[in-house]
Amino acid sequence: MRVVVQEQPFDIGAETTTFAAGHKEMGAIVTFTGIVRDLPDDPLQAMEIEHYPGMTEAALTEIAQTAIDRWALGDALVIHRYGRLVPGEMIMMVATASKHRKDAFEAAEYLMDYLKSRAPFWKREITDAGESWVSSKAEDEDALTRW
Amino acid sequence: MDVLYFAWVRERIGIPREKVETSAATVADLVAELRLREERYELAFSDLTALRVAVDQKLTDFDAPLGGVREVAFFPPMTGG
């Protein structure tokens, strides 16, 4: 398992290639990448992501370990950025490796659901109209109940 | 103990962290003490349903005990991913 919390961009191609290598017994690799999305009505200048150093790494490691145990994954990768990002930039990625695709897809969804509301990150949107903290959504909390 | 604030909680209180001398038995007791300090604390802690708490970097509840605890953090619901 690898958990990375960093300010700088990451190379999804290189990360995926490295992750996939060395898992000959795993037939499925699933990756998900989150991108800073522009806002149609109020153009986004930047998104600032704050986090809780120390707890962030611990929380991500615990979430990833739970996924590995539950779906018998061969490996899991979580990369999450913080700091100031502009629309189109990659915020985060997860990758899962399993023998068959169903487990890899499910585990990736599990990682994403838990990353949304159980990893200590807070997003702030800066637009022409002003700045505001992104509110958590009830649907993100509800998403955890299916696991 | 160290008390940390993140996101709009940090903005309302005006500092990211501080040392607090307290004999509060639980997180809720600590919150009650902080609220009595100044208006900015009262504002930050006025609606506990809008807040989450971590004790020694683990998510927990407001009734969590504080014995032997080194670090308490208050923040809004997380928005990762």
C-alpha cells in the first residue's frame, strides 16, 4: 500500500505504470482520478485544499487498509494533493489491484466514498464572486451506509 | 493540550492552534470552557452539529474523554476526494 499527501502535481501515467508493475497475480487494476471542475455560472479561479498533517496520512492509511482486507486486494494506492489548484488540475487518485475486476472497482468506490467524508481535507473555492468553503453533501454521508 | 482548528473554524477563532490548560473531562466540557472565553469562540462553537472533532488525530464524538489526551482538533465536515 502507498499513501501520498503532497502539494505538487503527480503523473497519473507514471503512477499507474509503477502501481501495475510487480502484480503478476492480479488481473485487474482500477484507477480513479479526481479533477478540479470549473463552475459553469461562476468561473473558478482556484481551489484551495487545507488538510490536517499527521491525521490525514493516518486516516488514508486506515481507509486503504480496510479496503485491502475487505476485498483481498493485491495492493492499493492513494495520492491526494493540498494547496492551491486551478480548474483542470488533478486533485487526487486511487488505484486498486485485485485478481478480478469486480473487487477492484468496488474497492476503488469504497476508497472514494470514504475519502470524501472521512479524510481530513477541506476545500475552498475562489471565484470572481468571492471565496467560500465547500459544504459537505448529505449524499456523501449517505454513500457510506452502503458499505 | 494542543487544540487545533481547521477551515472556517480556524477563520472564526483566528488562530490555527493553541495550548489550552484544562481539566475538562470530555470534549463537550472543553467546548463549554472555550465558549465562555470570547465571542469568537462562542461563534465558532454555536452549532455543534456543524462540527467534527478528532482526539489525538482520530475522529470521535463530543462525549469522548480527554484523560491523557495530547491533541484535540475541531473542524467542519470533511470535503476530500
